[in-house]
Amino acid sequence: MGLLRTLLAFSVLLDHVWGGDRETLLGGRLAVQTFYLISGFLISYVLTATDTYRHAQLRFYQNRFLRLYPPYLVVALLTLIAHAALGTDFLSRYGEIPSDAAAVLLLSNALLVGQDWVMFMGVHDGQLALTGSFMDSDVPLHEGLLVPQAWTLSVELAFYLVAPFLLMSRRWLWLALLASLALRAALIATGIGRADPWTYRFFPSELALFLAGALSQQVLLPRLERLCTRLPRLPALAVGALVVYTVAHFHMPIAPTLRDALFLAVAVALLPLAFIFQCRHKWDRAIGELSYPLYISHMLVILLFEHLAAGFKAAHPAAAVVAVVVASLAAAAALNLTVGTRVERWRRRIKAAPASVEPAPGGWAPAGR
């Protein structure tokens, strides 16, 4: 699962490097939706298969806060400094929008909460309005987000808010899943759900993906765990299949919608095996620890590269992509070393007191979520 998470981060990175002009790995949208699946799986695990957060919802929220906010705030601050040093027009955009729109951007940049809703807002005739699309605006509000890809974290926060209430009851989990799927179907039927931002930025319809991941953990993991006692190589084969499938995704000769749905279905089925593989191999977990730093920092690297090496990118586009990937990996490793490891120590203290973590079936430890 660690290798898969980092490949998903690479999918988003490459989508942003190429500006969406080239199809590599899973592409940005499907990678984000697969992250939703994995998040649902892992959050379901820590809430239902361990005693860490049982009857301790505040501790769960504290842990989630530490997981997301410190790296994000460091990257957001560095991005603000970069914009000021490079003399971009980022800050000037705040003078082009009404005060209430500026307040929304400032608060969402500082708190993360609401960045997904910025994708449904715009400015018309000098007034902030819910437009249904970030593209329908006199001044693009989404360009005022310091870390553009962080809107997905706002979606994650919405899931964290409801997870302790939905995941502890199988009945509520199924009801919420069916309601989310029904909403998605209704949006698609009306035509709204076929276009960005409704395709993967609207939390009520994306909730189905989180819950599908949770069901994968609750229903499939116990059964596949027993199967792996007889077939110990099965987790490695599943991880290999997911990696190959990720690389070959855009080469499959089927309709794009069916192709994406097929990958999500395969991911739901194989996530438990990828989780077991991660628990057996520390190197896989270590690779996975780079996924969030890589995801949250790569746009800062792209910003710096586009302003400091624009000529090189124009003359050598392929080499420029390689340079951005290498620099993003270095930035992710540095962020993980300077911020991530310290935050992880705080998270372990929160998880250790007062209850202790109950081992997962087979004695495996949690997946570092």
C-alpha cells in the first residue's frame, strides 16, 4: 500500500507537470479518487480494528490534525515566501476580488477547511457567488489558493468529521454509501455530475469512495487474511498487479469511464492484500511515508522551476520533467525528515495515552495513519 500511495502521488505530480496534456500512470483525478479509497480503508482500520480511538473521538481528531496540518502549513508558508520573492501576481489577485471573497480565501488557506468549496465559487459583477464551477468566475478564485492541490485535504477533513459516527456501525455505513451513490447517479443523470468540479470535488458524492474503502477493510480484510495463511505470496502478487495496472491504465483499450470504474473496483478488492504486504515489509511503509509530503510539496517545486528555469523547460521538456520529479522527491524527503518525523512522535504520544493499540489480526501493526 505504501508503494501504491506514492505512485498515486506521482500520478498527480506528473499530471500537474504536464498540465494535463499527457496521460501518465492514473492521471490526477483517478489518483485522487483512489486516495479516497485508501483513506477510507485506513481510517476504518484505526477506528474499528484497534482500541486507540475507541470512546476517544477527540484524540482521533487530534491525530488527524497533526497528520495533515504541520506539513501543509510549512509548505503554504514557503509558497507565500516564494510568490513574494519571485514577484508573481499571486498577491495582486486579492486586490481584484471583493472583500468577502478575499476573506474566504484567507481563511481557507489558513484552516484548509473550505478549499473544496472554493472550487464551486466565483466572482460575478464584483460579488462572491456560488457558481457551481471555479471556471465560471470573472476572477478565478482558485488561483488564490497557496497550495492548489490541498482542496483534497478539505474533502478528507469532511470525511474525518463523520468517520467516527459512520464507520462504527455497519448499518449506517451501508446507508451512507447507498445515499452517496444515489446522489452521484442523480447528478450524472441531470448532467451536472459529468463535469468538473462535480466529478470528484463534491464531498457528498465522493463519500461513497471513502466508504467503499472502509467496507474493503471491514469485510474483505478478515477473509483475505485467512486466505494469506495458506497463500503467503498472495499479497506480493496483489501489489505487483496494482503497480502494473497503474502503469498500464491508459493503455487499456476500453472507454475511459469504464476503465476508471474498473480500476476502482480492482483497488477495492486488492487493498486488503496491499495492506497486509505493507505490514509485512517495512520498506513498503517507508516508501508510503513519502506520499503525503510529495503530494503536498510538488506544486511549490513546479512553481520555483517554472520561474527559475523556464528556458530550460521550453528547450528540454522531458529533461525538465525528470528534474521536477527529482526535486520533488528531495523536497518530500526533506519535509518528512524535518517535519514528518517530529509530528509522528507527537502522534505516537497521543495514540499511546491512555489506551494502547490492540494488535490487528495476525499481530500486524497499524499502517502509520
